Amino acid sequence: MDRRTFLRFGSCGVASLMLPDLALAQDFWVRSNDTALSVLEDKPLERIAFGSCNQSHLNQKFWQLIGQDQPDLWVWLGDNIYADNTTIEERARRFTALKDNSYYKDFRQTVPILGTWDDHDFASNNMNGRFPEKAASKEALLNFLDVGHDAKVWNHSGVYQSFRMGPPGRKTHLILLDLRFNMDTSWVDKKILGDDQWQWLQDELSSSDADLIIIGSSLNVTSPLAGLGLEGWAGFPAERQKFYELLASVDAPIVLLSGDRHFAEITRIQLGSGKPIHEVMSSGLTHANGVKLPHPGQVLTVVGHKNYGMLVIDWTLSGPQVRMQIRSADRYGLLGQLAANFQKN
């Protein structure tokens, strides 16, 4: 049987399994996230949910709320668990415990899942690429995400990946960065991506034929603030300028997703070329603080509310219209949104 006949997509764009019993369906999905994603290769993405900062020992009932939104895809943006200063075995155990949580298990049976990591699931708070067990930590994350062992990500330095989904004219290019594996915070050679990932990213963007590019970064990109324990691309100014120049070289509209800071915001900046860049930061799923940090491009800020993000994409116009939403992880509902129309030239 062709693997695509296992799945069909209803009118809401949510995968439903056509298998004879639930037990078989559960086993299929756990083993075949890559197969589920292959179905999305030809389907225009319309609802992308994402989030970060999950204290996995806390109540995970919010997965039911996210499921009500019927996303085509879920994207982890880091701190998917907290396993600071534990052994690799304990880190893997916590990933397994989350996968076995009944709420998350139900969710991942119907929604394909992708993701990257940040410091707390990579190693510990603000840890960089000098973490001696980073290869084993990478294995633990990729196993958690059910990444097939034939995937290219297993063979390079980090967990960065990219996915192109949808037909021509409605194609989305999702790029997930790794800001930990090759991070160097020394003053001599301060880096956030590393040489190999930079070359990969340049190749991805220069070859992209997408109508919308979404880039996931575990750390905030456009905020002017970093330092004294607060992380962000602002702490790597030369790297960020290089990133901005790369984004400016691409014709397609770009939306950035980020997490980490335990509050949510939507911002808009303009690159030197005039190209607008929107960033949606969602943090966190299980805990949030009431501190609002200043940002000159701030359009919407949500503090003190547990949250997740959602991109709702309308492909019926002359270019994609993207509604960038911050949604409550406490009770079903919208906390705020911004709509952007990206018209084709």
C-alpha cells in the first residue's frame, strides 16, 4: 500500500488516520512522523502551531487546547523539557516521560511534530557548544522527535533542519536553526551558528523557491537587549548583521519564530534594504512572567500568561496573508494577533 493512503486530510486540514484500530494508529504515528510529514509535501500549510519553555513535570493539559486549533503542524522552539545538570540518561528519561504523557501522546497521534532545542533541553542554563556530551544530547532530542535515522540531520553538527511543504504558488519553507551545538561565547571567536550551519543556511535560502519562508530560532532575533544572563541574537551583533544581510537577499516574505524569554510578543522591523521582517515570540507553555522588555518594533506584547503561537495562512490572495497569533495555554482563546499581507511583485 502506498504510504499516503494511510492518511487523509479533512476539511479543516488535520490529518486523520484510516487504520482499523486505535492501537495500530498509535503505533503507526509514533514510528512514522517522517511519513506523516511526507503527506504535507503536497499540502499548503494553513495552520502552524509552535511554542517553547515546557516544564514537562507540570500539567500538560494545554495540548488539548492546541489540538482544538487543529494545526497542520507543531513546531518546538526549545526548552521542550528542563533537564539542567542531569545525566544523559535522565535527559532521555524526561523526554520519554513527556512522550508518554497522555495529553501529549494524544496530540502527537494526529499532529506531525518538528522542532529544535535551546539551553535547558540541550544541557543547562545558557550552555554553549562546549558541552562535552552534546552528541549524546543530540541523539536524545532526535529520538524524542521521532526523526528517522536516514534523515540528513544525523550527519551534521547540530540539529538544524529544513522542510519545504506545499505546491508551487503556496509553498512554505520551514527552517529550524540550532543555536547551541556550535555556539561560541568567547570574545576571541564569538559565534552562534557555526561555519557549517552558516553555509547550509545560505544554501537553503539561495535555493528556496518558496512563497513564504518561516525561520525558527530558539532565541529572540530582533530584540536590542541581551546580556547579564539574558540571551538573544543581540549578544552576537556581527552574526546578527550577517543574518539580516542574508534575509535581505531573499525575495520571499520571511516570518521569524522564537521563544526563551517567558513572555510573548509580535514585532516588526525593517531591514536596511527596506524588507520587513516579522518576529513572533511564544514563551512559555507552562510558565510565564510579568516582565515586558522594550523593543522599538513591538506591535503586541503578552506578559504573565502561559501561551503558544499560531500562524494562520490564507493562500487565496495574490500573496500569503499570515495571521500571527498568541493564544492562551490556560484556557482556549486568543490573546492577541497581527495580520500581514505579503503581496507578490
